[in-house]
Amino acid sequence: MSNKSSNTAAVPEAKGALDKFKYEVASELGVPLTDGYNGNLTSKQNGSVGGYMVKKMIEAQEKQMAGK
């Protein structure tokens, strides 16, 4: 079994933008996400941030594909 984390960006140059996006989404959802340790947050809170990020990224890609 590999010890390599699967939580790596496919495009490492995008890490900063993804982090900024994560904090923007957390703010929109009212999740008190901080830089560093967030073990005090529930799985539901953390999952809602990730899920909403995916939703927004899919919406943006669909708009781009539709030529809007």
C-alpha cells in the first residue's frame, strides 16, 4: 500500500486559487473555516464546503461548454 496522499491537486499551480475558493465557499455557507487546524468542525460542515465547491465548478464548466 502506498503512503502517497490522494489529496493532491492535478494542477499544482492551481493550489492557491483552490484554497481561496474554498474559503470563499465556506464564508458563503457560514462555515467557520480557518487557516490551519479545523478539527473542531463537523464532517457535515466540511462536506458541505467540498460539495458546494464541486457544484459551483460543474456549473462554471457547463456554462463554458454552452458558450456563455
